[in-house]
Amino acid sequence: MKVLVINSGSSSLKYQLIDMETESVIAKGNCERIGIDGSKLTHKAKGQEIEIMQDMPDHNVAVSLVLKALTDQETGVISSMEDIDAVGHRAVASGEVFKKPTLVTDETLEKMEELCDLAPLHNPAAIVGVKACRAAMPKTPMAFVFDTSFHFTMPDYAYMYAIDYTHYEKYKIRRYGFHGTSHKFVSQEAAKYLNKKPEELKIVTCHLGNGSSITAVNGGKCVDTSMGFTPLAGVPMGTRSGDIDFAAAEYLAKKEGMTVSEALTYLNKKCGMAGVSGVSSDFRDLTKAAGEGNKRAQLALDMFSYACKKYVGSYAAAMNGVDCIVFTAGVGENTPCVRAAICANMQYLGLEIDEEKNNEKNNGAIRDITGKNSKVKVLIIPTNEELVIARETVELL
């Protein structure tokens, strides 16, 4: 069975074609800068990598290019769209409407369009990707796999906000959490690596990238997570503010003459690492600038690491201990100074890392950076959201 996984971001589209009998990747790639000058498709298949520079004004064009690359005589790996047995689409926000993977139908697509406000950077792009794939493969079954699904095991005291309960009942305003497929994958991989059952472990998973979230996984189930009603909450991120006093946001909005919608756009797109540093939202740029003495870049890194450290500590308290801390995603896997700062001064948990191992270059495999006297395992595990999406698509079908 061949499953095509589509992961649509606000300006990107990642994909993998996976043979589910062996869970091997037949082809994969990434469309970058969709809707921005300099659009590019990077396609990897048959041991080769090709780059296609072509304007992609929207996700419809991106999907067309992907399908063309998959069936092309030179770069392709399938003869036609009929060789694809199913398509799994990553969807970020589900509200309480969908608590598990769901078949794509006219009805579910309409309901997803009603949920766009919960993830304004991602849900609209996912819907465009779904529609483009349905147009190209009208008879192929497709599934929505939600970032939120893994987090529906949270107890009510963890996901509820202290608002009038009738407003929760009416509008379903609560903590949903995101990056669930990533947190699920790396927590399960950690258990395998430690030769334990997930039910035996207390794990804090740190998905750190341009968007970042931290999750407490107790006995294989999520019991708390840092993102909230939308992906805006939690630690400061590339361009998102993370947690902020609502009154401060209102005060700033009034001073700057912003509407509520404009204030949300500001908090989502103009704050975080980019806003504090004035340099970039990219941690590679931040670490370079900080190394050259840029104090605001260093401040941004310090704020990020400190916020992550607080979540790790609070989740250890919530679970009455922690057996393992996992770092994953772009920043988690590739930024040693951030991992070191998060794990520093954690002696009360019996936690220390091996600095030499922490500074080794990322090799794309699981890396154990646990210090020799540490009571807590510290692992770097490359995430694979696409494989989780493919697995859940197969299970659903």
C-alpha cells in the first residue's frame, strides 16, 4: 500500500510517498516559499535530489508540481495517480469536532473550513492542499490527521481555562495543544530506545523549531502541553510571542491603534525571536549574531531557553518525576547551546548532559547525550510526523 502524506504549512508543503509494507520512503520533498518570490521544489527519489525553481503563487500550483514530479519519466517513482492508494493530510487544529483521524468528505471539509480561526497560519493551507489533491485524485481515499489528537488524553483540570464554564460549553474554549504527531512519535521512539514500555515511562518531549511546544507524556499519554487554544501560546517562538498577559496585549493594541485581529496577527507574525532580536526568526541566524556580540539576539535565546526550562520543571512536578527528556525538530535537533541552556542547573532533578556528546554534529539518528551521573535520560530523536500520519491513515482506512 502506497500512502502519500501531505504536510501543508503557511508557505511550504512537505510530502512523502511511503510504502507501508516496509514503511520505507519511496520519494519525498519540500515546496518552499509558496506565495513568495524564489519558490523552489526539492524532490528526492531514486537516490537523487533535484531542485525545480518555479513560481508557486499558491498551494494548488505546489500540489500540481509535486504530483508531476512523482509521475515524471525521469524523476518519477509511480506511473500514474492510480498507484497512490491513499493520501494523509496533516491538519493542525480540530477543535472538539474531531478527536481522532477522520476521512476527508465534503462534510468534514466544510467543518474544517469553520475551524480556520483556530490555526490561521496552517488550517487554510491544509484545506487548499486537500482540495488540490481531491481534484487530481477524485477516487483516492484521503484522511485528516490532526496535531491535536494526541492531546485529547489531557485531564480536564489541565486543558480547562478559568473562564465562565458556560463559555467553555458554548464555544469550546480550552487548551488543545499541537505538534501531537511529533510528540507521539518521539515519545514512542524513546520507549523503544530505552527498551521500556511507554506505560512505564514519564517523558517530557520538547518539539523545538520555528513553532515550539513541550509536552508531558505519562504512561504513553499526554497529560499536559504548552500550546493552548491556538499555537500562539506557550514558549516564545520564531515569530510568535508565546504566553503573554492579555491585558498587556490589549494595552499595546490600544496604544498602536490595532483591532483585535491586527493584534493577533502582530503576536503571531511579528514577535517572538524575530521581534526581540531584531535579527531573525531563524535560530541559526540568532546563534551566529549572539556569537558576534549581538545582545538582543542573545536575549532572545536566553528567553527561549528559560521558558523551555520552566515547562520541563513544571511537567516533572506534574508527573511526580521524569525518566527522560527528548529534544526534537529543527532547533531541538540542531542547536546545542539551546539544549545546554535548558538542561543547565537541573541538579534537583538529577539531570545533567554530556557536553561533548551534546556538541556533536547531528547525524540524523537517535543520539544519547545523557551525562554519566544523570538520573534522567536525555535524548535527541529526529521526528517523523509524516510516518505517523501515514500509519494513522492506514489504520483509519
